[in-house]
Amino acid sequence: MTSISGSASYSIGQLFYKAESSSSASLIQGVQQPWEWHLVNTIEFPDERSIEMSFYPNPTTDFIYLEMDELEPGSSFDFQLYDAMGKLIKTRTINEIRTLVSLHNVSAGTYFIRIHKTNNADYFTTFKLIKN
């Protein structure tokens, strides 16, 4: 009588793996990458209308999409990318509901994204980003 049992798991965006095999079995070990989305800080003022923002994928390797629920005509936001030490790495003006931000020239690590209205730096949101 022969019995075979086991389990398997996978993750989207798994980048590294190690395979071991013998004549009777094989084992593939990988680094499981969680889907992370951290809102670090938000400051809103009563006279400002609330805007829903999100970005994906996180963790990422080459790019992120930044999405807003809506954007008033003529309004814009500033996107700033900081490293873990607080150094400004990248900045960009956002004036569309969905924006692609390239991270090709950014090293792997933990970063913080700060988004604020172009004409009001007091109204801002900060997110944590992992780049592999």
C-alpha cells in the first residue's frame, strides 16, 4: 500500500525559490511575499473634502499605480517618495485619477510615499512602500 500526502502554497509575486530533489521526492521552498498596504499618517482639515487614495502593487519591483476616487477639475496633488532615512528620492505632480509611477531607478528597500494637495502642503497622506 502506498500513501501520498502533502500540502502546497503559493504567492503572487514570489521572486526567489530554492528547489531540492531526490529520487523519491522534491521540495520547493520560497519566500512568501505578503500584500502590504500601510497607511502611516493622514492629516485632514475640516474645510477639505476627503479623497480616497490607494496604490498597488505593494511590495513592488518596477512601478506602482496611484489611484484616487476622483479629482476636481484643475486640482492636482504632489507625490513624494522618501527613503527610510527621510531623504527625498522622487517627486511628481499627480493630476489624473490613475497614475503610473516608475521605480526602475530606485534601489530595493522600504520607502514612504507622501501625497498632498499642490496648493496645500498641510493636507497630506503618507504610505509605506516595499520595493524588492
